Amino acid sequence: MSSLVLNKYSPLVDKIETESGDRSSHFWLLVNPKYPAVRNDIWVPVLEVIQDQVYRKLKKRIETRNIYIKSMVSDIGLVSNASHLWSTSEIADDIISFKESILEYRPKLLVTFGTLTYELVNRICESGSERETKYWNSANLEYEFEKSIANFDINSTNRIPLPRRVMTRGKLMEDYDSSWEVCENYFKDVGTKIAERIIEHEHELNIWIN
């Protein structure tokens, strides 16, 4: 994919920051700082597909520099059990601030990576969500992804979970000799489905290059 399509996607290839982009964008990305590689290894290929599909259909490009990217609290990666998720004032303060930002800016697409960030967003957006993070796995997140696409509502904040590890037919990509082919199919499938919702709501999203 050319640099024109990616729009010099510097926020995702530079050193991990706590946050980058523009909160007023309708497109948000929540990552776990314990796994910084997902931004380049998974998100960038997915975004390439989104940009390609959108450009082919609309002849528009997403302003990728404005996508709001949040690396959720510095020690969130050390939390292994959701029951301890709110145990420190630093985490609690960051969660409160993040919830306030969601209510204020109302993003339309809130993409998360992995089990912890998805459960975190569920707890922020839904009162009474009390699953332990170990409940979630790649199969569950794949199902939740499909559900989020099917139930996409432009008037709400759509939580779109992506598994941190690519899987297909119930197996992780490590189980396949042709893992790159599996990954490529995953990127195309996920990116295309997200792009379809973006294309459908072209005029209701403030994500475009002027």
C-alpha cells in the first residue's frame, strides 16, 4: 500500500505514546501497552485494507493522523485478573478520564485489541459488566467482532474488538505452516467489514482528509 493511502501513518510507527491523534475524531483505537507490536503487526495491515476499500468506493482517504489512539494506563499490562482492574488510583483516574472523554466526544468506532482492553471498554460503557478478563479468548472476541459489525449503530459508540492473536477455524495462526496467508486473509476480512460500515455512513463520519 502506498504512502499516499496510508497518509504517512507516523503515529503508529513512532515510539509508543500514552495518546496521539484527535479526540474529536469519530475513529478511536485503544491498545494495551504490554503489546505494542499489535499496532504495526495487526492494525496497520487492517488499516491498509480499510483505506484501499474506502478509496476504491468513495475516492476518499481517512485522515489517519487524526485517529485518536489511547494506550490505557502505564501498568494495565500487568493486570491479569479483572477483579484487580480498579485497584490503583492511577488506573481509576485514567478510567474515569477516559469514560468522560467517550461521553464528551462520542466516537463512532472504538477499536480495541485483546481481552483486557475489550473488557475495560465494556466496563466503562456498560454498568454491570463484570466478566474476568480470562473469560475472553480469541474465539469469543471473533464472535464479538462479528456482532459489533452486524449491530453497528452510527448513533452510538460501536465497540469493535480485534483479537491480539490471529485465528481461523478455531486455531491460532501459530498452528499453521502458512501463517502469513492466514494473517493476510484475516486482515482482508476484518478490514473489509469495518470499511463497509465506514462507506455506509460516509456522510456521518468526521474522519476524512479535507
